[in-house]
Amino acid sequence: MIREIALKDLAAVNEIYNQAVKASFQTADTEPISELDRLQWFESHPLDNFPIYVLEIDGKVIGWISLSAYRKGRNALRYNAEVSYYIHQDFQQQGFGSQLLTFIIKKAKTLNFKTLFAILLDRNTASIKLLEKFGFEKWGVLPNVADFDGMECSHLYYGLRIKE
């Protein structure tokens, strides 16, 4: 079941995100995010414009997806959103990412967004394959800008035009 996030979900959402931090190359964060930081993130997402959804199975949150402002405050970019998603490590490669992306693309259209961006690291090949499956294309590369204790990788911009 995919549903809008509730305050009670923040611990599970943060746990899933911090799994990605520990796995390396799934996010540019190198240290786990605190619960306070996660609360501030949640409060910075007005759910009517930039929603966050969780994927729940048997009452357990196993994944989440969000739309965030792209270059907040720059009005010419108001029809764009950044999509972010994470799946609990025990549930990856089982189609849940596809469920979340299908859902959020439909939702983004109803919110009058025209373009979705996904910003990720070039070593995150599973996410790249998922985005490409949904028609996202590589629109930009920031070469070797991420440094994980001497291991560099590139930051990629993937985009999908969802409305003309």
C-alpha cells in the first residue's frame, strides 16, 4: 500500500535512508542522518505541493518516495521537481521501486509538474537502470565531484518530461 507519510513514519524512513548512507554510493551523505534532521526535512515538504509517500507491507514501511522543489524560490523553475526514493535493503530488487515511481509520476502530473529530475551518483547502477526503465534520460554529468574517502564518482542528472 502506498500512502502519504505521517509523522509516525519518520523513524522508518530515516532507517531506510541511513541504510543507503552505510551502503555508500546510494546517496552523497557519508554520515547517518539524525532524527532531528529528518524531522526538519519532513517539515520542509509542504505535502500539498511536494508530497512524500511511504510504501507499506503488513504495517511496515519498506520504502518511500518524495517530490522536492528544484532550486526552491526560483520561479521560472516552479514546474520542476526532484524525485528521491529509497527501499529497505531487505526489499530491494523486488519491483517496489517501480511501484513507487509509477505512483509518483502520475501524482506529479496532477500537481502540474512538467519535468522530474533525479540526481544520483554514477555508481548507483540499480537506480540508473530503474530510471531508464521509466524513460528518464541522462541530461547532465558533474564529473568526479563526489569524494568518498579518496574514491571519486560523478553526480548525474536524469530527467523526464511528463507534461508539455
